[in-house]
Amino acid sequence: MRVLSGVQPSGNLHIGNYFGAIRQFLRLQEEHDCYYFLADLHALTTVQDSRRFRDLVRDLATGFLALGLDPARSVIYRQSDIPEVTELSWYLSTVTSMGLLQRCHSFKDKVAQGVVPNHGLFAYPVLMAADILIVKSDLVPVGKDQKQHLEVTRDIAASFHAVYGSEVFVLPEPLILDDVAVVPGVDGRKMSKSYDNTIDIFGPEKPTRKKIMSIVTDSTPVEEPKPREDSARRPRRKPTRSGKKRGTLWWPTF
């Protein structure tokens, strides 16, 4: 089976990326024909400083390798190196309804967070559909909260097939991994670069320690332990015939 997934270089790799995605990538590359890409075109909706952007792309590529993704067993590539992806994205956009995009949770969530909406953010699902469909992937690993993303891709592909009367795309299925961990960030919400609540995998020790120590822990009160009985109020045990007090190394003085 062919599997496809990608990670945005919109910030430093954090432990949520590892437990939510990369850990599963490592297992899947042992069992399937895997395609993993650096989603740099998607990241342009949030990162527009060219120098920082280049650094983030490089760091993500080296992070993939450092964490165990193997180019000998998986296809690893940068999204923008495949111009056919953006070309296909345009073709798909001509058969995608506005209503479908307006219903997408990711767009509404980012707007609710205060992100200024732009066309790139609004049309994000169409580019994502192009990423998936161009490699004819059978499976796309997603968390339960991301299932809608894949449903949109299937809807767009079905619309394309209906308009042109030919089934040229493979309709991908979600690979929902039950053991995908939802890692909380330092503020208690899901760890995400969008929330600025992440803990970097390769971050310097002191800033990382400071972030960890700032995490708000559960403040539920714990029942106070009952005080131990005052030993002075306990009845004294009688000494044995030999004069030795039971359970002690004490002998009375006669």
C-alpha cells in the first residue's frame, strides 16, 4: 500500500510532531511504500520571512533524518520541488465549491485564533488534495480530529471525476492510528506551533527546561493525610518476664 504524509516547516520540530506523526512514520516505512514530504508551500501561509523560512525547511529535513526516516526505505521530498503539485492544485480548484471550503474546521479554527484569513489559508485543502492525489496514495495517516481533511480530498477527486467523466485519481482512505498521542502543550491545549505552546525536540537545554517548568499542573486538592497517633498517648506495653520490652531493644533499670 502507498502511504503519504507531510509536515509543515512552520516552526521547530516539537515533541507533539514526534508522538503525533513521526513515530508512526518510522513504523509505516517498515510495512508500506511511503512518501513523506516537507510541506513548505503550506507553511507560506504563516511564515513569510525568507531567511527564517529557509532555516526551518533545512532543520525539518535534517530532523527527519535524525529521528530515523530512511531515504532508502521512504521517498522524502520538498513539496515545492514538484511543480506539478501546484499545477494540479489549480485544476482541482476549478471543480471545488466554495461551500466545501467554508465548512473546513481548520480554516474556521485559525480565524477564531485571530489569524488574518487569506486565499492561501482558505484554499489550503485544495493544495492538500493535490499533495495526496498526485502520488496516488492509498492511505493517509491522520488523527481522529483530522479525518475531515481526507474527506475533503475524496470529495474534490469525486467532483473532478464527475466533471471530466474519467476516474484518474485513487480515492485515498484514512489510516486512523488509535495509538496516536495528543500531546498537551505548555498551556494545556493541544501542542501546536499555531498556539506557540510547543517544546522543541532539539531545543537548547536551558530554554527547554524553563518551558517544561512553566507547565501548569493539575491543581485538584489532595486530601490531607491523617495525623499519626501520638505515641505518647499509646498505652505502655508491659515488659516480659526477662525484663525486655516487646518490640524494642530497651531494658528497664532495676
